[in-house]
Amino acid sequence: MEPALIRPASVQEALVHIMVVVSASDSNMTDRELAKMGTVVQTMPAFADFDPEQLLEVTRRSHEMMQQEAALNDIIASIAEAIPVRLRDTAYAFAVEIAAADRQVRPEELRILQILRGHLGIDTLTAAAIERSAVIRHRIIG
């Protein structure tokens, strides 16, 4: 019998889990990624009724979720199930924001984004538009 996966308690918690999975995918959650998560939670309408003070606790639960013996694919599937269809492109956009935060998307992050696209049902054109807009937002002068 397989162990039961920890399930997100809310849509906002699932969105935080997605950001943490992307950030931790390369085994290095950078300060920029953590700061970007905080900014997303504090400024995006999807988090309007989410208490930013809960971010640390939800992040801790995300790490617990990722320590389970279940396959990463199953963990991502359980997170994606908690996100309504109309917010799945939003979830992918938040994931891409975190991957782009340190201006260097690593192969591990690209792989997680690919898995997320599949579980969230993000089509190629939508994914390309979201990814391109993140590149543009994170571009530096000079």
C-alpha cells in the first residue's frame, strides 16, 4: 500500500507548493526565488484572501510533501488536482516567475516546468507566451 500524499488545503496553498517545487528542484532555493515567492503572495490577486504570514508554514509543508517517498510526478499531480482549471495558467505563470527569478533557469527547473505543463494541461502556445513574458520582465539593462 502506497503512503497517502499530503494534499494542499486550499488553492492558494497549492499555488505556493508549485512555487516551492520549482524553486527546490535544483536543490538550491535562492534568496531571489524566496523573495519572488513573497512578492507573488503579497501582490497577486490570486492570493487576496491568503495571509502572507502563512507563507513560511506552507513552505515547510511543501518540503514535507517533497520528502515523501512518492514519485515527484505523483506529488505534482496531487498539487495540480487542487487547482481549478481556470487558474491553471496562473499557476504555471507563478512557477515560471520563480524559475526566472534568479535569471538563470536550470535544467532541473526546465524539467519541472515540463512536468507541470502536462499536469496543468498548459498548451504549447500558452506556455511559450508565459515563458516569454517572464524573460522580458526579468531582463536587465546592460
